[in-house]
Amino acid sequence: MSLTQRHATQRAKATQRRRLTAQERLARDRRQAQHAVEALQQALDTLGLPQDLVAEIAGRLRSQHKLLRKIVGVMFPPLFGCRTNAELCRVRGWDKNLVRRESGK
């Protein structure tokens, strides 16, 4: 497909998407999701994997995802609204005075 044809089809599809109401878009998205689920189930059936293996793989992926979130949160805290390490370690002014008074006793 040439670039101009692709551009024309993309524009036509975009205008069609804009014309759809919210309910029609939701119904279309649900149909697409259902089709994807059926295709995935069929692929799993053809592979012949036991059902508990699929559940175990899903659990491992979830734990890897959680670990990755922790790593990224530690490396780039401001991106996700977290406090930086410097902010976590910073002592407030009134705490500093309190520490000085206690150490001076």
C-alpha cells in the first residue's frame, strides 16, 4: 500500500471513529477484546498447556511487574509523584534544633 493510500485510509477510519457514539465505541471495543480473548484461548489450547501452568506464568509475570515498579520508583521517584531520596532523608529545621539540644546535654 502506497503512502498516499495509507494516509487516505487512516483519515477515513479516523472520521468514522469520530462519528461513532460512545456506546458504539464501547461495543466495538468489547467485541475486539472478546475476539482477542478467544484467539488467545485457542492459541493456548493448540499449545496444549495445562491450565495451572498458565496461572503460574501469570503469577510470575505479576510479581516481575511489581518488582519492576519498585525498581523504577526508586530510580525515578519524581516521575510518579514520590519523594526523592534526598527529601526522605532531609531533616526538618525544628528536628535539627532538637537534635542539637539533645546532643549538647
